[in-house]
Amino acid sequence: GKKVFKIDASIPAKDGIFDDTLLGAFEQYFQSNTKLHGRKGKLSDKVKINYDDNVLTVSTTMRYRKKYFKYLTKKFLKKKDIRDWLHVIATSPTTYELRYFNITNDEDDQEA
């Protein structure tokens, strides 16, 4: 059957952390790094990746684990050096959301 996974980036997009170029890069990252039959970037019509309204949607007829898309999202955040501020939270059986860590100290103090 067809499965649809969603990654909601509206919280960081609203604050401008995810600007349009980063959102484009996020979609591009998924296009080129999602594996199909063990090969990156060769997604046929079996896997469709769309981005609209700050939500990345992966619709597929193949069997993927939801955790795989969490893994890809975390890898992308690490690559862009924003892994320290955002984490990936499951909000429903097929949806993840990017949220901020609850940091209590001041923003001037940015030692990680």
C-alpha cells in the first residue's frame, strides 16, 4: 500500500532559521540521500518527495521505516550545524515535527 510520511518544519521556518534556501536544500537532501534498493538518489516513481507549506512529504509504495526519515532529518540538521537547536519529535504515527530544545540559559551563551 501507499505510505505518506511527513516532516513538519513550520516552527523553525516561522522563526527564519529555515529560510527558503535551507528549505530547498532540505528537499534536495532528501531527493539525493533517500535510498531505494540500496542506491542513493535513484528514486523512481515509487518514492515522491514534495515540499509545500513548510512540510516535507515523502509518499512511497516501498517499505520504509519512519525512523529512516528521522535519521535523514537529523543528518541534515547536523550537516547544517543546527542540530544543537532543533530536534525531531514524532507527533503522529506518520509525522515528525522539528522543535527547539527547551534551553533555559541565555542566547549570548552559545558554547555547546
